[in-house]
Amino acid sequence: MKMNKNLLLLFVFLCFAACTEQSTNPEIIIDPLQVPRLRAAHFYFTDQSHYRVEYQYKLLLEKEIHLKDNGEPLSVTTYKYDLNRLIEQQLGNDPNAGKFTFQYKGDTLIGSEYKDAAAKPQHFTRTYSYPDKNTVKIVEKDIVAKTEQHIYLYTEMENIVRTKTLDPVTDQVKEEVQFEYDEHPNPYFSMTGIEGIPMFRSQRNVTLMRTLFRNGESVNSEIRYAYEYNGPWPVKKYQVLTNSQKVLEQEYFYE
């Protein structure tokens, strides 16, 4: 399975470790072993057809099984851990499929690598540093294209509130996105662990994604989301269109 650059960047925005200090702001405390836990999710296309992802656990998330709406398998993503720290994410069982690996100093994420063996192979490395307790700096290098970019993630109360991608030579802003959230727990937050585990870090659910810069050009575009809940947990996610119509994007099913 080949992963395109946009998906890699999306993964970057989801994939970071908490800084070394704890926030003094109140936050939702989620035990990764608590019930309910995500059993499956449906992801909808614009025509409202969908594919299904089933989640299997061995204490923490072990497998994501991707299925067509008729139940036919698409792919399986597997996760490996060392002392409850995520160290590997294998994207499918094809020998050419991509794989992420993660490196730590203690419990703090300091590096990651993505590599595949596709017809046009991709190979990225990232180093992580923490200028302050609410900022993560990522230096991303494209080994194949021999390019580099600097990505900054800004957090508040364990949520990513802004991402910024800079040209490493000119410091020009290439991409900048802001996020807003609801007050409900994100069911993905603790699937692969807590405190320094680099997956699904925002603890609440995104309600607004505002793009300020794209490809170095100033823009001001917004995508809004709304949810249905069962108690505190989301059961449906919608994209809200400019005419206020809601389009179903995701359904959540719990154990």
C-alpha cells in the first residue's frame, strides 16, 4: 500500500508526543483500558458508500482491519509496542507496504521514519524536539527527493490547536492550519497508549479546521464538523456544509 504525501502530512499532525511537562489546565483523564473502547468505525464517501475498520486489542491497539462495505478485506495495519510505547506501525501485509518506526528517549518521542518499497518508493525521517511545554518542532527530511521542511505543532490542554510548516531556508510559511474542539473525549486518544505515545493525541473531537496558508499562499478556508453523542462519546461525525447541510463522515461502534 502506497501512502501519498498528503496522508503522510496528516499523519504528522496526528503523530506527536506530549511535551515533557504536564499542563496545569484541567483535562480529560482517559484510561487506555477503560470501557467503552472503539470496536469498529465506518468511514463514508461523498456518495455515502463506506468502508469499515475493525479494531483489535491486546491491552493496546494491535490491528486495524480495513473492510469494504460488503465485508471483503482491503488491508490490515498492525502495531507493535515496547514497554507500552508504540515502536512500529505496519501499513498492510504487502511486502512493498509502508512502515513507520518510532524512537524514544525515555518516554519522549525523538524520532520516526517512514519507508516503503513501492514502484516510486517513499522514505521520510523526522526528528522531534520540544521548545516549550506546548510546542513540538518536527524536522522532516524526504530522503528520496532530498528536501527538508520544519513543522510546528502547538497544543493547549492536550489538543493540537495549530500546525505550521515552514521552509527551512527562508522560514516562509508553506502551510498553516488552526483547529477547534468540542468538550467530549476523542475515542482514538488512548488507543495506542498515553503520555508520549505518538498517535491520536488530541483528546477531544475536532469541530473546526481552518486553513490559513496552503502551498505558500494565503487562504482562509474552513471545514466544520458536528457530532452525535451517546453520553460523552461520539457515535456519528458529520461535515457541515456552507448551507448548514450535514454529510455523514464517520460512525463509531463501541465494545
